[in-house]
Amino acid sequence: MKTINIGLLGCGTVGTGVAKILIENKGLISSRVGASLILKRVADIDIKRDRGVCFDNGVMTTDAYSVVDDPEIDIVIEMIGGDGIAKDLILKAIKNGKQAVTANKALLAVHGNTLFRAAAKKGVDLAFEASVGGCMPIIKSLRESLVGNTISSMTGILNGTCNYILSKITFDGSAFESALSEAQSKGFAEADPTLDVEGIDTAHKLAILTSLAYGMEINFHDIYIEGISNITPIDIEFAERFGYRIKLLAISKNKGDRVEARVHPAMISFDNPLSNVSGTMNAITISGDAVGDMMLYGHGAGMMPTASAVVGDTVDLVRNILSGSKGRIPLLSYQFDNIKKIPVMPVEDIFTNYYFRFSALDHPGVLSKIAGILGNNSISIKSVHQKGRKTKGSVPIVILTHLAREADVKKALSEISSLDIISDSPVLIRVEDENGED
């Protein structure tokens, strides 16, 4: 039986999970693959901590470069994270002709074009299933299962931290700060939760998916990003009244010569299966011309679910090595000559439905002034709700709109904000109806 030597860079939470699977399930994996996978070297800055995994003597090292330079290593798994030394190590591994695996979505979103070109030029594979959606096979679905489909759109819940927080606000009535604190205490959120709650982590993932789906270069910097820190229980309550739930969505639509790619909180109807994805779970719907609509659901993060995806990638590379078929599947789903620079639409150009909440003084004519400004900006009102208690002399006015253009909405809200009858900044939440209509 052939032996495949593996080097692991980074042995934190997920890295430890990878090591655990490779060591404890070694026999199972060998029986399925037809090769013996040996975890030959593991690099980490702390090699003394007890990780609950039994490594052979001499496996652990603090010198990551010695792993990527080891001529006996066949596959390098990068679990360090960030876009500093992780990038340098992957490029060095590629230069040395090694196959590579990463779960580093931030690195791929920012430097993926460089890394994938280097891998293609060298003739090695760079696998990255675990970078998006944890154990959900999103990358494999787009690159392999849906290869015969023109993908028209994708909508996903891709961050378990945000989904947990919004679930707590929705079902327990918690304030954002309280829900975040609980998420941190349970290990669902980092001490600095900015990447998660401000939507950046989700945007990293969307940048990767959009490239795979539409044959475009990875473009993270042009994605519109808005987080969940301003979502309040009162808006969740209104959403429930109207038959909606609020989720942080990653939304991508193929417009031919342009692509929509945006991350923001949105109201979706109870009929949408994504509305029932709660807690730390992730899910994504993909629309293709042959398959119609499909949905993937599962743990988007966590030690063992993510490690499972990493090991799955590793086994794919082992099988390629055994069959001598490196580069069998294009790294970014399309042949490199067919990958284009497709622009991402400015958010001002999108059309969708909207929820507005205004805090207005309880004076006659308030609603007519607001409605007049909306009408002057080509925004048609679907319904108006003025129920609610006064707060510091103000009453909430909630408006749902028909389809409107974002640029018109922002102009109208700016004008309404300047009225002396408005006591606080207006709240805007986009409403993503499944049919894209009213």
C-alpha cells in the first residue's frame, strides 16, 4: 500500500480536529482510499500543549518552513489562518511542487487569484472546501455536481455567529449586546467579533462562491457589506408581524455583464426555508438552469465539521496522486483562460423591496410628508403601520415598499432624516421576497 505523507501547518482548534481524524480514523481512511495517510510533520508555535491527540515523537515542530521544504511531504494542510505567513507558506509549498489544502477564506478572498494562478502554473492542486460552509460541500457542488448548470443566483446564511445572535434576538427577545455576550461565552464568537458581526467573514465566503459560480476573478473588495450590530428586537418583532424573519444573507445574482454580490441583514418570508435555519447552522440555496433550486444545510464552523471537510479535501488530493491526475478539476471551476473580470454592481443599482422604520413626532401631517418624499423619489408604498407605544414623544412609523432602486431609497431617507419631525435616524432593512416582486 502506497504511503502519502502529510504536513499540517497550525494545530489550533480545527488543526487539532484534522490531526485527530487522520490519526484515529487512519484505518478507515486507508480502507476507503487504498493508501496509508501518514501525518508526518505538524508545525505550531506551541508544541507542548496537550491537545488530546497522541503524536509520534518528532512530529511536532515550531518551524513551519521545515515542513513545506521537507521533500518527503506530499500534501501540506494550512490551518494557520490570516493572510500573512499563511500566504507565504502556501506559495512555498506550491513552489516545491506539493499539493495544498486550506480552510482560509480570508486569505483566498484577498489573495486567491495569486495563489490559484501559482498552483495552476506549477501544476498542483489547491483544495479549499472547508473555506466556505464548514462541512457543507458547497465548493464540490459548484465545481463538480453542477458543472452542467448555468448558475443564476445564490443566497446563503454563511456565518454561524451572526445566525446564533439573530436567533437569540428573535426567539428570546435578547438585545444584540446580550446575545453577542452569550455567543462569546459559549465559544460561538471571538473575543473580537468584528469579522463576524460586521459581515466581513460572510463576504469573504461570498467572494469565493461568486468566482466559482460565474467564472470571474475573485473580487472581495467590491462586495457591499453591512453587519447586524444595528438590528434591534423591535425590528425583529415587526418582521414577525409581517411574516418575515431577519437573517444575515450573502446574496449573489448573475446579471450577465455584471454580478450582484452583497452581504447584509434582510427580511425573508416564513415560506423561505432559510428562515428556519437557526442557531449556529449554515445553509445556502443555489439556482441552476437544469437543477432548479437546491439547498445545502449543515454546520458551517466548529472543530470537527470543518476538520471533516479538510480531510475530505486531503483524500481528494490523495486520490489524484494515486491516479496521476493532478489538475483534473479546474481550481476555480472554469479553465483559467475562461475566467473573466466581471464587475460587481454598486449596491446603489440594485432593486429590491424595503422595510423602513421612522421615529417621528406625533404631529398631524407627518405621514403625508414622509410619503410625499418617497413618492418624489419613485418609491411606491406597499403598506404603512403606525401601531406602537410612544417613546420620548415619538411614535414608530413602519413602511414596506414595492420594488425600489437603492440609490433612490438612500436619497429619500437622507431627505426624510433632515425633517424636524424625525427624532432619530431611519432604519432600513432590505426585504428579499423569493419571487423578487411584490
